[in-house]
Amino acid sequence: MKKLPECPVEVTLSLIDERWKVLIIRELLEGTKRFGKLRRTLSPISAKVLTENLREMEENDLIHREVYAEVPPKVEYSLTELGRSLEPILNEMILWGEAYKEKVKLS
């Protein structure tokens, strides 16, 4: 794992620094999903970008990747306990985003 910044806010941002990572977490908060399902729900994400983000998140212990010995291979992704602990942050982002949209609408 890379050296983490001193600032706790920077630590959090370094783990969810890309738009797709937050959206992947949002999707996995609903439950375990396969790669194809994630790709469809996160359209227009490319397979390459999704794979890169999932690998980074797995390295950072935010998601768990389960590979089943089947043909064709079946792979499922789920949040780890650490990844699930980001739920309150996403919930606050939802509340803030809704309040912002309402405020802009009234302006």
C-alpha cells in the first residue's frame, strides 16, 4: 500500500478519488454484483476503467473479489467491512446533493 497523507480528508479522498469509485461503492451498497451488472449500471464506463478501479479498490481493502471455478468464470464483487463503513459518507453526499439541487432550483 502506498504511503498515506497526514490529513485524514486527503486519506479518504485518495481512496475514493475518482468519480467511478464512489459510484461503484453506491452500487455495491445494494449488494454483491457481477462485473457485467456493474458495467451496465455505471454506463458509460469502459471495461478497462471499471477493471482498473475495481483492482485499486480491492488493493485498498474496500471491495472483495470472489472468483468461482466455473466455465465461463464467474466473478462477483462485494464491499468489505471497511468499504461498507463509507456508507454514512455517501449518505451525507446524497443529502447535500439534494439540498444543493433544491437551492439552485429556487434561485
